[in-house]
Amino acid sequence: MNISTILTAAAPQAGGTMSMLATLLPFVLLLVVMYFLIIRPQRKKEKETQSMRNNIQVGDIVVTIGGIEGIVVNIKEDTVLLESGDNRNKIRVKRWAIQSNETVHEEQKVESANKKKGSVQ
């Protein structure tokens, strides 16, 4: 066999590989875009929420996922005792049921000031 016969036999295989790569490339790009636009921000938000729930302190004003606003009276491993209303009703809720912490701590003030400085410059 001479070299031209080998090259002509290999040419269709190279074209088939390129065709397959050209077909798969849009799907791979779509997956990468979905990761950066959907999955990554969602994971970041989940981390921030979990950090907020782990850093709750007695005396913080929190809002539950049901919309109940109360002051944290006692914290146990996975439950939080809230005091709400004028009658000082006490409600025990799971830690995962806390949606937001309305109390701003000193560390949060410093972090938000640093973020504002960085965005202004």
C-alpha cells in the first residue's frame, strides 16, 4: 500500500469525528451556560441561607417561612424558640423554617460597608 491510499482511507474517519464534535458542541455549551446561570447561583444562595441559620443568636428578630416574625428566646440544636406578639406568645420552630434574620450584627455591617466600597471604586 502506498501512502496516498492510507490517507484517503483515513479522511472519512476524520470527517466523521469532526461532524460528531460539531453536533455535540452546542449541547456541551448549553450545559456550561446552565451551570453558570442556574446551578452555581442557587448553591451560593443556599450556602448563605445555611450560614444565616447557623449564626442566629438570642435576641435576633427573625421571620419564618410562614411569615411569623419573632424574637429568638432560646436556641437548641435544631429548634428555635420565638416570642411574638403583644401577649408574648412563644412558638417553637425548626431551624430550617427560618427565612430571614432581620437583625444586623456588627460583622454584617463591616462586610456590607466593604462591599459598597468595592462596588463604588
